[in-house]
Amino acid sequence: MPTYECPICRTKLEVASPEEAPYRPFCSRRCKLVDLGRWLSEEYRISEEIPETSEDESKSGEEPPAGE
């Protein structure tokens, strides 16, 4: 039996199959929406260094066609 722990409220869920946990890895729709709200309010961030580019490198790229 798969066991999940909700990353929001830490409730442990034990289900017979993964299909029985429609909100996995969350325990409920509420916890899923709490997590979404945290992403949208920028409480969560993916931290990765953005490589610096010089102006010459950024101008050398192709321009998109007009009208798009």
C-alpha cells in the first residue's frame, strides 16, 4: 500500500492504489490550493543562477517575424 505524507499539513495517507489519492502528494483539495497560493505569492522560488550574457550575445539572436 502506498503511503503519502502531505507536504502542507503532514497528514499521512495510506491508500490501496495511487488512483485513490486524487490530490497526491497532498491530502486534500485545500492543501493543494494552499500550495498553489504559496507559489503564486512567490513564497516558493526556484533558486538557480541566471548566466550573465553580454549585449552582443543577446543582439545576435534572430528576431521574431513581424506581427507575432
